[in-house]
Amino acid sequence: MQRIRRFLIDSIKQDPLLASLLMLVVVVTVWLLAIPLTAFAAQTAMRRFHLANDSFATWSVQCVVPQMYQFANQYESRWLRPTPPEPAIEVFDLAAEFQVDLDPKPEPEFVRGPRRFLNHYPARRFTFAPARFNLFHESEARWMRLHTAYRGQAVVTDYHFEPIEISQDPPRVRYQVKRLSSTIQPADQEW
């Protein structure tokens, strides 16, 4: 044991980069051990998968930490059901003359896609190219809900994608992305 200790001390004196690398390994190990033991570390690690940390610095510092496969990551996408088009022929409507709304137009209705599981980074559904195409190949507003659960707690994050620019040549749609909310709740609560 004494020989190993002496070897490490001599190595660190000769190579200060080794000391910083060993320190990084120790910090990452402590963080990984803290995830199952403390709610704060678990929530921070789960928010990383949703791109929902409080700051970019918090997210980027965690990039050196190996990903947790113990998290249950799910997502679902939603969009508005198209409303039926107006009739092309104008018909005299007695109720319209007297401003009585006998047949109100239906409110737009959300269509929910299936809930699906992912290994990690559920936000990759809207950040990586193949998944982006499947989600956004039509130029309509979309909503996505991400859900990550671990040891009795869950992080739920909602995103809204609004088309802002549609070009025909080449066919492309640019979206404005807004994070609507990111909440922590019990894992067994309906989301």
C-alpha cells in the first residue's frame, strides 16, 4: 500500500496533468454515487436529458459524466387535429342573420401520438436529423412531452414547436422551439 501511495505521489509531481485527470475521475465518481442517494443529484441528471437544466454551464459540466441507463425515458408528441374546411357554397342562414350561433365550430382537438421509450436523451427526438424529419415533415405546430423517471421521482418537460419559415425549394420548415415547462413530480403520477 505504501509503495502504491509513493508511486502516485511521484507520478503527480512529475506530471501535473495526471493530478487533474485523477481529480476529474474522483469528482465524476462522487457525482455518480450521489445520483441514487440524493434527490438533487437525480433531478439534475434527469433534467440533463431534457435540455432543461437551469443553465448551460450546469448542462455542459455534466457532459463528462456517463449516461444513466437506469432512467425510464419516454416521450409523446401531440398536434392539433385539422379543422374541417368551410363550405365553398354560401347558403342563406337565418340564424346568422339574427346572430344566433346554433352550430358553433368545434374547438381544435389535440391528437396524441403513442408514448414511446428511449434509452437516453429523449430530447434527441427533436434534435437529431432522422427523428426530426419524422416529427416535423409537415409544416404544422407540434407539442412534445418528455418524461424521465428514476427511484420514485420524475421530470416532465413540455416543448412547443411553431413553424416560422416554410420554403418550397428545397422543401424545408424552420421551427421556433419553446420550452413551456419542466416540473418534478412523483413517478407514479399520470403525465
